[in-house]
Amino acid sequence: MTDELDPRRRRGVDHTQIGSLPPGEEEMPRVIVTGRRAIALGLFVVSVVAFLYFVLPKLTGLGRTWDRLDQGAPGWLAIAVAFEALSFVGYVALFRTVFVRAGRSQIDWRASYEITMAGLAATRLFAAAGSGGVALTVWALRRAGLERRVVAAQMVTFITVLYGVYMAALVVFGVGLRTGVLPGGGSFAITILPAIFGGLVIALFLALTLIPGDIERRLGVWAARRGQGRRGARLIARLITLPALAASGVRGALAVVRSRDPLALGAVAWWAFDIATLWASFKAFGGAPAISVVVMAYFVGMFANVLPLPGGIGGVDGGMIGAFIAFGVNAPVVVVAVLVYRAFAFWLPTVPGAIAYVQLRRRVAGWAAGGPQLDAVGTAHA
């Protein structure tokens, strides 16, 4: 196994002590579901869905909201489904540009599809802000032969590129709406506050790049010279591991952007086509607000994904509905369009994702049976 990297990404993977992260068994991430937990989860999902789809319209004086379902334009609904499928294509494309280098590789397009779709299904079905999907992706990459250090660094790169688009959109659309450059208006709270948040996150991550790539080695040498011994050096190295890992991921993200790899546009496609699904859902039920409003309300609603709710059920729905109403969009149309969009976004990847999960287990078993080893970014060696 070699650590030689594609030149366009050489600076994106720093030699931090990612290998010092806590080791674990290389087993497929599983969720232990007891009968009681399964019943509780089922009741929670049913209760939230019942509240959103039946109780909410009555509480808000929208008793005839669901009559609009019969008026939905089938053509626009079909377009919404197509947009959602294209967003998954973008996700797979970004995965490949971050983790897989051109050439012979075990992680071909089909394997990339299985890893990403299984991860998306895990993200939808389980709580903890998507950590289930991250854990499954990391496991698959490790079993494909990638080093623990490289997987950790590139996973941060992937998330940084993906959510860098999110934060940039908050800034651009928030400021644009408030200043009138973009149509739609909006209060300070629904435009500038999210923009400030996005700007601070971007500034923080860019500041992390000031951390030297060999900071752990430097601190280890310093600790040894100060006479703190190996134990002190290990403690300092552990304390700096996460900031160093984040810095490595940001540098990797910048390297991906500078590479001008067309597949890197998958990050934009993932968000853009998902937003297009929401826009098409509005069109199906009587017309959509300005696209700038759709974008901003979408991203504000997505803040609820950090809540410990399976697939963001309830939180994201309510967040988006509240954001659109704050922009002055017609409430009955908002409720129907958002919940139809969420039905597409939640269920569309779930069934194929579950199938991909089973296929991925079989593929990994084949790798373990004697497939070729991979280098740091996925090139196979006999």
C-alpha cells in the first residue's frame, strides 16, 4: 500500500495523527433495535406524521388544505421526483471526486452508488444529525482498503465541501434578500441572522487552515523538550487531533475546488436539485414563490436536521413551513408543498438505500475474500 496521492489533492491530506483516533472493530455499523425501541420509534413517527398531516391544518385554520392534494399537477410531481433523483446523482459524483481517483479501483460507480445510497438511508432513518450515514460510509471505505488516517481526513473534506455550499448560500441569499438585490424581502431574523451564522462558520473553518499540517509533531517535540515525557506528548496530541483534522479537511476541500474536477459540482447539484424538488412541489399546487425565497426558506428549515429526530421528521417540516410563512407565502400552499416535498425527500432514497445496504454487504464480503488493495485515494494494486 502506498501513500502517493494525486497531485491535485496532495496538499488536501495532511499527515496529522488521524491514525491515533480510537481504533475499533471493522464491523458494519448496526443499530440494535429491541422490540420496545421499535414500537417507540414507530409510535413517534406515526404521531409526528399524523400531527403534521391532519392536526396542523386544523390548528392553523387550514381545514381544507388537503383538498388541494386532488388538485396537484401530476406533471410537476413527476418533475419533482426526477429532480430528487438528480440530487442523489450529484451526491454520488461528489463522493467520487473526494474519495476515488481515476484508474482501476474497487470503488467503481456502482460501489459508489451503494455506499452513498446506503449512507443516505441511514441518515434518513436514524437520528444524531446524520452520524449514522457517516459511520456507514467510513466503514465501507475502510473495508475497501483505505487507511484510517486518509478516510478520516477525506470524510471531513467531503462534509466541508458539501456544507460549504450550504453556508455560502445562507450568506448570498440572506444578504441579497435583505438588501433587495434578490426578490422576496424578509425580516432581519429570517435573512441576516442566518447569513451571519453562515459567514461565521465559513470564517471559522478558513481560520483552521492556519493550523500547521504538522502541528501534532511540533507539539510532541515541544512537550518532549519541556520534560513532560511521552504521556504529556500523547495528551497534547489528542487535544489537537480534532482541530488538526478539521484543518486538514478544509485544506482538502480547497484542493478539490482548485482541481476544477467537474464532479466536484456534485456538491452544488445535491442542494440545487433538492431545492428544485421543493420548487416543483409548489408549482404542482398553485405556483411557487420567488426562487430566492425558496432557497432561503429551504436552508433555514434544514437547520432542524441537527435535532435528534429520525430523518429530521417534524423538525425540518415545521422549520420550512415557518420560514415560508415568515416570508409571507400563502400558508395552505406552503403546508401542502412542503409536506409533499418532504415525502419525496424522505422516502425516495429509503427503499433503494435499504437495497443498497444489502448489496454493499455482499460487495464488502467479496472485497474481503481477496480483492486488490487500494492506495490512499482508491487506485487498485494487484
